[in-house]
Amino acid sequence: NCDDFVSYKVEWKKVRRLGHTKQLLTVNGQYPGPTIAVHEGDTVRIKVNNCMNENTTIHWHGVKQLRTGWADGPAYITQCPIRAGESYTYKFSVNDQRGTLWWHAHYSWQRASVHGAFIIYPRMPYPFSSSPIEAEIPILFGEWWNGDVEEVENEMLKHGGGPNVSDAYTINGLPGPLYPSSTIDTFISTVERGKTYLLRVINAALNNELFFAIANHTLTVVEVDAAYTKPFNTTAIMIAPGQTTTLLLNTDQVPEHSQMFPMTITPYVTSIFPFNNSTSIGFLRYNSTKIKKFSSKVPENLPEMKDTAFATAFLNKLRSLGSPMYPCNVPKTVHKRVVITISLNLQDCPSGKSCQGLNGKSFFASMNNQSFVRPALSILESHYRNTATKTYSSDFPEKPPKVYDYTGVNPLTYNMNAKFGTRVLEVAYGTDLEIVFQGTSFLNVENHPIHVHGHNFFVVGRGFGNFNVARDPAKYNLVDPPERNTVAVSTGGWAAIRIRANNPGAWFIHCHLEGHTSWGLAMGLIVRNGVGESKSLLPPPKDL
Ligand code: C2O
Ligand code: CU
């Protein structure tokens, strides 16, 4: 019953942006959806009522879900979708983590509008020194399509070409004055002069990494992906889809008469739109300032598109806090190293169809040349009930099928035909696992933000070109590497992560660019039960 006890009511609602009114998927009538704020150690219980005409699921991005994989949410990985008119209660605890996370639908492209902030307040005071925090401000970046988002996805899959780009980027659901008919839909954050604010920044965009800056203001990074960092100052940030960044902002400016400070996002990489068309502006307004006309001036401290030097320098500054209270538990040695190539592939177009990929072929994407196919039953359930053979196979390759120069001009032949299937990497409880993600350069103009469910990991190394096992591991940061749940793997470069696989269950690993996941840039990770109840997956809830 949708009007009964409602935590989340997922439903269609009319929403107007850019002068277009359309039916949008919303949660409790809101876009972006409601902010969930809990305390470290809380047990969370959220009933999701599906009040629309299609399937859905909700994922709590970055919540570790220790032993509660049933509440993780990705469709066909940890549960079958919640059908129209049905409900499911997500129940889990948030232990041993704190900070800015988010939640989003994990079924087709619904997360375009079904998403919101998920904030875990810490048990202990914030470890960064600052004046008292005046207020905490969630800031979500997103994308708006005038058309129906699922049609965009279906078109893309049908034609075997790239997705239609969105019509606007949004800040807290608002495109801002650079877009036509959009001045009324502008995000304004009102602050008081001489205070300190905590900005909880979330990139919920479907397909773009973004730069973010506020004119005249310096930002202090204190946390990424709900793990504290050594604080550092920056003029702008780079944030990939799936990632979160918590910032301190000192309102230390003296605004001139009617001056508001633009806060702006622009894509790190896009090959399609002209600059202004893809830039969203909101404003930081000191409460003494009257709202007059919006300026359309982009802050000077906003990096230009394709500023890889800025993006790389920014990522290299991220370090775990590594304090006695919050030690950095990076595995110093590992039991297993797995090397995984990330590729876009071209496949032959099914006969009788015409495909819009390169040379009339169809696009797919893969990891170690395995293009992920969603099973018909959830992997977690098959794993739990020992019916794996019907659903998936545990033969995901631990190294690339072919080793070649990934930065070469034309690795095309190597990227031709991926294998389709539902393959997972299966490891024993407690395995210290290193995964090296190797981006191959073919057609990859953007980074791949690779997200791991069920675990945080440490980014111990990054580099451009080919990963070299004889040379690169010696240079890893095993002292204070950043702890994350989503890592941006550079185009034609690599990133090495270390995971302590101590969360029994079945977990999705995938690119957080929605288009790439649809093409199959994903895999499963199964962590077997350890010895004893505390190292075992809990039984499924009754309403699964
Ligand atoms: Cu935020 Cu599997 O995703
Ligand atoms: Cu990708």
C-alpha cells in the first residue's frame, strides 16, 4: 500500500526544467531525493515502495553492508528488482564508517533522477581543526535530459553507438542561468560572512567527471568517499561519477554591492558540447547581498576542460588521514594480484541491423575482454543457495587475455570481440587482494570511475601508460594512500588498488559511467564465508 507507512515512495511526477515539462522518476515527490542522515553505529531500515509501472532497486553507495549484502541493491547482483506495486525493506547497520555518501536507484538508468545524499555523522568530533561548523550543505551534481532517460539508454543499446548527451548539468537538480529558460532554476546557497561551512559534494551525474569551483574562495578537502583525508587547500576539485568529496569553506570574502559568487561545474572531458552549453552555475550568496541579476561569468579558478594536469595533480594530493584514531589499514603485502584491462570493444552488428559504432559496428565494453551480462537470478542468491551453475561462473580471468601496448595508437584488433557472460572473481574470506586496472587507450576519451561494492579500498598507485609489474609496485604508497570506493582510472593509464576482502557475499564492480556499465564494463566479486558466524553472510530477509 503506497500511502501506508512510506519511507521511500518511488513514483512518476511532472517536473519542469529548461522550459520542458516531463514525467520524472522521483522519491517522495522530490528531485533530487531526500537526504538520509544517520549516526555511525545506527541500524537503518528503509522501506521502498515501488509506485510506478516498472522495476526498481535502491543502492546505498559506499555503505559497506558488512554481512548484509541483501541490502546492497544492484539489480540481479544482490537481489531481483522490486516489481511494480511491491516493496522491499533495506535493513543494514553503518559501522566503522562516517562521512558523505549517497543512495541511488540501481536499475537501468533510473539513477538519473532517483538519488540523494546519505550522510553518516561521526561518533567522534571531526578530526580536522576548523572554527565551529556553521552549517552542512549537501551539493549534488546531476544531469537533466529533456527526453526520457530510459529511451536514451535503449536507443544507445539498439544502435550500438554512444548515448545522447544530456541537455544540462545540474546543481541540486537545477541547471542555472547559462541554459535557456533556466534562470528561475538556479541553486543559491545563502551563507553568513566569517563562518565555516561543510560542503558535502556528490557527483550523481550519469556519464561525466566534473570540475567544481567557487569564485574567489579556497576549498579545503577533508574527506573523500566517506574516509578522512589529510586536509589540503585547492582552488577547484575533480570528482567522478560515484565519488563524494567533503570540503570546508570559509566565507572570508567581502562581497561588493550585489555580488554573488558563482559556483560552477564543467565536465573534465566531453567531446561534444561547446563549453558554455555544458556548464552549470549556482551561487554562493552572503546574506547581506540582495539577489539582483545573475552573472554568467564562470569562475577564473575553474579548470578548463581536458585539464589533465590539474586532474592528476588533484588526485595525487589525496592522502589518508592515518591518525592514531583513524589509522590507514592498507595491506602491506597481498595474497593475490589481478590485472584487469578496461576496454571499449567493437562487435559485429547483428545481421539485418545497422549499428552506429565505428565502421558500422556495435559498441560494447569489457574487463579483461569479458563483457558482463546481467543474469536472470541474483548472483548473491545463487551463491547462497549453491545454484551458481545456472547463473554465473567463477572463471573471471586474473590477467588480460593478451598483453600489448595499451597506449598504442591502434590496439583496435585486440579490442574487437569481447566474450559475453556472467563471470565473477571468487576469493576466500580475508584475501588481501590487489587489482590493477589498466585503461586501454582505444576510443577512451575519459577516465573510467571504477566502483567496488561492499568494500572500501586503497589507491596505492596510479600512472599513465602501461602498468609495469617489475617497476611500478616499488613506487606504491603503502603509508597513507587514499581510501575510496570509486577510483578514476585514466585513459591509457592504470590504477592499483588494495582490498581486504572481509565482507562475505557477492559484489558488483563496475564503471560508474552509466553508458559503460550498460555496455558490459562490469564484473562480480564473490567473497566466500570465513570460519565462524561473524565471518559469514547473514541469511536473506524474509521479504527478499
Ligand atoms: Cu553507485 Cu553500483 O553503484
Ligand atoms: Cu567507463
